[in-house]
Amino acid sequence: MGSSASTDRQTDPTSSVTGVGVGALVQQIGMAMIPVHFKQSYESIMQIVETVMKLRQFDEAPYNNNSIMLIALLRNAQMEPEAAEPCLQLQAVRDLSGAAGCEADLRAEERFERDRVFGRYATSIFRASWNMTAAGQASCMGVEEEDVLFSWFSDDSDKHCPKFMVLLDHDTASVVLVIRGTFSFKDALMDVVCEEAEFLDGFAHKGFIDGSRKVMDKCSNVIEKALIDNFGYQLVVCGHSMGGSVAAMITLELLRSTRYPVLPPGITARCVALGSAPVYRTEGDLSQQYLERVDVYVNEKDVVPRLSLGSVAKLLAMLREVDGLGLSFDEQLGVVMWREEDAAVMNRERVRRAVKGVRQDRFCYLQHPGQVTRLTNKCGSVEVRGEGMEGARDIAENME
């Protein structure tokens, strides 16, 4: 009987596949037999699997409480109850701030107004990428057809490249490289490959390094010629979400590397990134050059600007701390429902203290390599606030 069972395990055609994972499956079948669309994504998928396994090892034990309730408790600890307060005009908010904060916010507002046009390009490219004609693409972007110098909206090889356009903005005297944000399965794969790789004088998000270099490999000659032909024009690299992250990587490399020598003497590059993910870290403070040339705009509680391997690991550690408080289901409801009795108030403070004290050092945090500006919707208008180094770090390291 024992011998027969052993033979069955050896001859069962599914036994060599079940449980061995995608990598072994590909090796057994052979890459030549794998469909093209799977080949293109294979490396990214394997990196995602590896990342997930690391996180599972970091937080492997089952929770004692319902995970949805734990998330609700964590969210409760990160927010304050809404109060019925009159709306404050933006000027009144400034009057309540210190002089330094007021000056920083005024500068942030000036940057915001300056960069509005590039923000429109970063969002308009989504519609443009679905338009089949050059005239239609230009119309979506709000420029003349002859001012669209280059566009890349399809893959012609086994390597996925973020979609992008190069265009001229004569009003701002700019050559603009616009990179589309996440809009496809392959874009999403690039987003979640959040392993690090060496980059310049530090480390960066590997998926975005690869994506940025694929973009520049395709359009560096176009950009170089456009800057020569349009004397005095600056280069602005912009994008939303994944597009903003790739835009930041391109700008850093143009500022600190000779890999793509596209900038004429006296001309520099700058970045406008909307809702981009943390992409870079280095020892010590960020270069002043980055702070002056890279602008990152964060919309309220958007999760993408807070998303990295380090912040996900910290989120798991927070959930684990809340789970360990031993609150009963009724006590949890008291916290989540903002009950005012003494027991609920005390438990809410326990949760808040537990969350605030969490630290994790297993995974490094990536940061935003530039000036971060927070945009908050208040009373139907946008409050613009420039973040200092601590505020920018808090955004990058804490998921809300």
C-alpha cells in the first residue's frame, strides 16, 4: 500500500505542478510555450509573488479579530470626529497660521497656480491615449496638432513601456513630456513591483526605474531636438499616479546623471507629479536641487502617495497592535461608532496610543524626492499647503 501511494504521487500529472508556483511551472513547460502576453508580465509577476511572500513572513500569524473591524479601528485612530464648524476662507486660514507657515503656503499657492496647466496635461492624456488620430489626441490635450511632437500609446515588443506624449506649450515656453498614469493591467504590475534597486546616490522603486528608462529610450532624441529647435524652452516632465512616479524618476536622472544628455547648456528639467507614489530614498537629507525642481501634489487622503513596501509593512504592524489590545466586539463597536461613554472614550485612546507607538524597521521607507504640496477640499474650494520635510515624510510612511 505504501509503495503504491508513493507511485501515485510520482505519476500524478498534477502533483509536480500543484504548490510549486508560477516559476517552476514556467521552467517545466518552457518559455517558448508560454503565451506572449504572459511572457511580458512574467518577471513582474514573480517579483510581486516574492514581495508578497516577504510580507507574509513579516506578518504571518492569524488575527484574533475580524480584519475589517481592525481596519475600521485603525482608521478611527487616524481621524478626529467631524465638528459642525463654520467654513473658513483661505485667507482666514492663513491669518491663523504662523508667519513661517503662511509664507510657505503662499509659495505653495504660487507653485500650484503655475503648475495647473501641467496638471491638466497629466489628466488629459488618459483620454488622448484612446484617440486614434493625431488631431484627436491634440484636441484632447488642448494643443495644436503640430505641437504634438511624439506619442507612444501602444507596445510593439515584449517589454511594456508607460504611455506618453511629447508636446510644446508655447505659453509657458516648455517642452512637455506627459506620462499617462495607471490604466491597464501592465501599468498596475509596474505599480506594485515595489522592490528597491540602486539608483543615483540611493535606492528607488525598481518598477518605476525600469519604466522611466523605457520612456527615455524612446523619446530622448525627440526631446533633445525640441529643446535645440525651441531656444530657451524648459523641459517639464509631468504625470498622474504611476505617470507622476515615472516623471519624478526621469527628472532625477536628468538632474544628476549623464545617462540621457538631452539638456542644452543653461537649460534644466523640472517635474510636476500629481498623486505619485514614494519612489526614492537616500542617506541624509534630499538634495536641494530635487526640492527646487520636483513638485509633488498630494490630494487629501489619496493612498498612492503613501504606498510603498515600508508603509504597507507599518500598516500590518499597526493592525497587529490593535488586534493585541483584546477589545471585545462591543468595545470595538463603541470605538468605531464614536460613542461618548467613558469606556468607549478610554478604549479609543488606547487604540490611538497603540497605533501612534508602532514602528517597523524590517522594510525601508521610500520618500517623495521633492517639494510636497497637500491639496485639501474645504467648503467647495481647495486649500493649498506646503509640507516641510517632516510632513512629507509622514505622508510617505503612513497609510490612511
